[in-house]
Amino acid sequence: MHIVHVASGREWRGGQRQTLLLARGLAAHGGIETRVFTGRDTPLARHLAGASVVTVALPWGIGLDPRALFALTRILDRGAIVHAHDNHAHALVATVAHVRRIKVVATRRLDLPIRHPARWRRADAVIALSGAVAARLVAGGVARDRIHVIPPAIDLAEVSRVSPWPTNVARPPEGVPLVVTIAALTDEKGVEVLLNAAAHVHRHMPDVRFMVLGEGPARPALLARRAQHGLEHVVALPGQVDAPEAILACATLYAQPSFSEGFGSSVLDALARGVPVIASDTGGLPDAVAGGGGQLVRPGDADALAAAIITLLADHRARTKLGAAARVAAQRFGIERLVSDTLDVYRSL
């Protein structure tokens, strides 16, 4: 079986990390030729370089970059299965599919309306991260029998490894409760809701600290809102850090206040480390905590989020119970399941 993965890799977020985990898992599986086609000098290319995965990296500036289009057309063998992992990749692969006889698999990660439904309808198979994403695809006219729901994975072996605390991030004092969020600083991630909730929590529990790991265009507005609440010493926004898992391992709670979320792979990181999760009841987040370890609150409701945080921080027994359930729930999301379920999709073609 010859699989070519295509991912632009311009950012390092959940989608890029899932591409890495899948490619690495498939490369270790016998009888499968796996290559990853990505942009040169992207975060994904750098991670693949140390993962023993055959990688084709070249200049790729825009979605339909002629250089990338020519190179992908040239390397594809007739009969190959091409797996597109993001919108730029899907646009490129869909164009190549017009001139080469290839099977196209496309992964949809967003719980948002489909912007180019015809392209998704032409794919031979579509992988949706959650039931909510699958519903968006059906609404866009994709045939139900072409949609396969496969949730993200977590490398459970990495959870047991201890990483040092990042040197460029101030560490809260020992014993201080820490609420962590890992999210791009974009409107749909609901970080402003978290700041509003943090202001409420601070009035009741002034020792609690919050940390949001991520970068994005909403940073100036979020810094202004943080200053408005007077939370500069309460909520840290250090940007993207080298070892977010080290910070997550020290978290008391994990919060995911998103308005829209295809699944929320960072929730799995928290569950695997036994960190109780409070997440918005939206998109794929209910799927992420369905096995236990988390609580859901109404999206955009800062008061409900604050109340859930305060209640759990005040109840050590409840946190311990949720943490134990989280570790059990995370076992359902190992790399082996991701590889096996994705291979079933490939074999169906």
C-alpha cells in the first residue's frame, strides 16, 4: 500500500501533531509505503526529520503553489492513496486528482460550515474528528457512507516522560493551584471567556493562577482585557513554549473554553496526565470527555466556567476521582487505534 500524506505544516497545532503521530505510526507498520509531502522549513518538516518518516519538503507558499503542485504531480504513482490533512493540502490534492488517477482521503478537523462543499463531495473518503464535524460534512452534501469518524490520538508512551519546566516561563509558587489552557489565541478558542472567568475566580480564590499556552492574532485584545481586569499577575500568556507537557503535568485543572472545536486534542493530553478537564459543551469536546475525566459548561458562559473551577478547586476528593477517570479515558485514544482505524479507511478504497 502506497500512502502519500500532504500537509502544509505552516503552524504547529493539533492538526500538525496528529499528522506526525499518524505518519510515524504508519511508518512503523509493515507493508505500507508512507511518505509525507510538506512545506520546507515548517514545524512539521522539522518534527518529521527526527521521526524516521520519509519526507518530501519543498517551497510551498500558498495553497495552490505551482512548485508544490508540480512536485506532487511528479511523485505520485497511479493507484496511490493521497491523504490531505488541512485545507491548503486538500486544495492542492483535489487539483492533482483531476489529472492523475489517485484515491483521495481528506481529514476535516473543524466544527464549522463547509466552505468548498464540492471539493469535499469529490473526496473518495473523508475522516471527521468527531460526530459534530461529521454532521457539518453531511450538511455540506458529503455522502454519509464516505464519512469515517476517527478521533485524534495521544502518544501514551510520552506521557510517562518527565520534561523540565520551560526556562522562559515563570513557574507559580509550590502549592498554588494552576489552571492551564492550551489554545491558539483566536476568537473561536474562547480565551476572553476564560479571562472573564478568571476575574471571578480571583475574587473568591486569590491564590489561583492561570496559564494560557498559545499564540495568535487575538493576543493584543486579550492582553488589553487582562489589564482591564487587573489580572497581569494572575493570568500568564507566555505564547508557544517548547515543553507545554511539562506545564500541563503541573496543572491542577485544565480548561478548554472554546466556542468551536473539532475535537480538542489538548484535552487528551490533560486526560492522559490525570488532570481534570472543564470544557465547553460544543463541537467535539463532548466526545473528548465522554469516557470520563471532565465536566462540560455552556459555551461563552464565564460565570458557569468560574463556578465549575471554584467548585473543583475546593473539592480535593472530586478532583482526585476525576483525575483517575481521566487516565482511564485517555487509554481509548492511543496511536494504535488511530493507525488501525485509518488503515481501515485506506483498505476500503
